[in-house]
Amino acid sequence: MFKNYISSYILIFLAFCCNIAYKLIGSSVDKEGFLKEPFFLIPIGYFLFFLSILFFLITTLKKIKTKFRKNKHKIN
């Protein structure tokens, strides 16, 4: 079962890593008054999270479809 969902697990892990990295790096204001923060990690984290959900749903639907086809052929 783990083998089927490995892409989803990897993507969700990377999404959490982006969110943790954003929190660990933090933000600061330099001498000129510019805000310095790793804002790019937030949308990347969300993108990876939703991509992992999409991969999970696609894999699950494929499994359901193959089970349905197997059961349909057994009945006939």
C-alpha cells in the first residue's frame, strides 16, 4: 500500500518542510527598512500540499476503478 501512495507521501513531506523552514528562518527588517522574509516558501508549500492531495485522490480512484472492474468480470 505504501508503494502506491509514495508520491503523495513525498509531496506532503516536502510541503511540511517548506512550512517548517518558513517558521525557522523567520523575518526581519534591515537597516534601510526593507522586510526580509522567505515568502516564496508559503505558496510552494500550499502547492505541494494540494498536489499531494490530488495525487492521493487519483491513486485512490484508480484502485477503486480496478476493483470495480475485477468484481464486474467475476459476476459475468
